[in-house]
Amino acid sequence: MARVLLIEPDKVLAASCEKIFLNNGFDVDLCDDAQDGIDKIDKNIPNLIIMEVQLANHNGVEFLYELRSYPEWKNIPVIILSMVPYQDMNISYLKNNLGIIEYYYKPKTQLDKLVKSARSIIDENN
């Protein structure tokens, strides 16, 4: 079964995402900050990470640099699901240098579309 790590500080959104992913046959690990994300990856490497870039104690870009510094984690696909508008981020840099596959702006994202994208990315990478 495909495992998704969701790093999301918004508890309501995290619960909604967890429910829809579980209902679509995924295993889900939840956390709300970058350090907890690193700890969870260290215990059980996910097939995909979905994360907010605005995280407490560690911003998401710093997390991505740390993630990519570990050889065994450098190819884990990542989807950004963020409140930061697309145009405010250097998406091409994130994709080319930090391995971001997709970038979704939360207010305009339907969770069923996110699930379909996750399934497609996992299928391509396994």
C-alpha cells in the first residue's frame, strides 16, 4: 500500500486530507512540522510527501534541502500544498533543484484532484 507523509500545520485540513487519502487506499502519516517530518521519514520512508512550505521552527524550503541531503531520501517525490500563492514562489527552482513534482495553492485545490495527482506520481515512481 502506498504511504503518504502529510506535513500540514492546519489540523482541520490535515484531518480532511487524511480521511480522503485513507478512503482511497493510502496509508497516511501526519505531522505538523519539519522536524517531526524528518523523524517520521527516518522511521518509515514514504512513497510521497505532501507539505506546506510555511512551517513552524523550520521553513519548508529548509526542510527540502535537508531531505535532499540524505542519499536514501533524495528521490522521494514531493507535492507542495500551500497558502503561499504560486506566483510568490520560484517554482522552477523548486522543481529543478529540490525535486518538487507539483505545487498546489490551497484555496484553489480540490482534494480529489490532489489524490489523483498523488496516485499518478506514486505509480510513475514505483
